[in-house]
Amino acid sequence: GAGVSQSPSNKVTEKGKDVELRCDPISGHTALYWYRQSLGQGLEFLIYFQGNSAPDKSGLPSDRFSAERTGGSVSTLTIQRTQQEDSAVYLCASSLLTKRGYTDTQYFGPGTRLTVL
Amino acid sequence: DQQVKQNSPSLSVQEGRISILNCDYTNSMFDYFLWYKKYPAEGPTFLISISSIKDKNEDGRFTVFLNKSAKHLSLHIVPSQPGDSAVYFCAASRDSSYKLIFGSGTRLLVRP
């Protein structure tokens, strides 16, 4: 079956503009995650969706960042009034239902490379 | 404050030899550790994991060792193959949760 897909693969924007990044998880995966990887850094957790539960937004760096997941499938990460420090690769992952005490394998998409000029 | 550290940004080994990638962590509450491999222009792919109740887990050519007292884990690849050339990330979680904390990665080059 198809893996996690993300679009666009590359996005160049001007400082102050809003951007939307899209993620299509693996069909049937109820958990969805967003991470970002800045240059020379590891992946940084941003947000987690699980079914109909309230998302865990604890990793979002500022209120300029928001994400939603419609119909329990596709997710959109929105960055408002982009800043140069937002430049990074934004990665989406999905997994099967997670239960407390059990970590399901996270399958990653190829990422969206965001460049803010 | 980096809770998971990969202090070697790169490693080069000869084909057929052993590759050893290292990872250190600071949070003693971490109880689950993973290694991911990443090729250029692709997302990371899961490679192998280990729970804190074990000190070794093996899968084919890949073995992960965990030393809890030293807060150190390592990934051994033997024998190394050119196709193993990639960036390797170690990650850790607490209470086996979904929230993974990643290191900054080590770029492995396996020379033919």
C-alpha cells in the first residue's frame, strides 16, 4: 500500500506570508504526527493527533503554528506570518492505534522543505 | 537542552567491516529506544528498537546495545554494505509514549 505522502515537497515563501503543508497518512492509521528538522538538528516533535481525542499540541513553537486533521485522515499544518527561523524540513508520520505503554512504529513521509526568505 | 545526543556527525567504514553508531541520553526516565535510517529526500524509516528491560536486541545484521547505567546505546551493523550509507537517528521515549525525542543524526558512509 501507499506510504505517507506530503505536499508540496518544496516551498519557498517570503517572510510574513502564511503557508499550508499537507500530509496524507497511511490508510487505516489513526495516529498522526508532525515533526520538523532544522539544519543540523534532530527531529523536533510538534503535534500529535489520535482519533477523535484532543491533539497534543505541546511541541508547537508558537501560536503562529496550527494543525488540523479532517475526517481522521488528511492533516494540514499551517504557519502564519512565517519567519526565517521557520525554515526547516517538516515531516509527517502516522502509526496504528497507540495504547499507553506501547509505542507503535511511526512511518514517515518524505517531508516538505520550507524556505522562508 | 539536548536529551538525546549523537556526538559523531559522520562515520566512514569499509564495506564488510563493522559500523558502530553511538547515542547518549540524559533522561533516566526514557524506557524505549529506537534507531531510524534516512536516505536523502526520503523520510526516516524505522530500523530497530529496544526496551529498557533488555540490554541487547538483534535483527539480522543490526544489533542495538543498551547500557542503562551509562545512559548509552549503540547500533552495530555487521557486515556493513554500501547500501547502508545513510543518516542514522537514535530516538527515545518515556513511558513508551508516542513522543519521540531524536538525536541530531550520524551520517554513515560505507566505502566499497
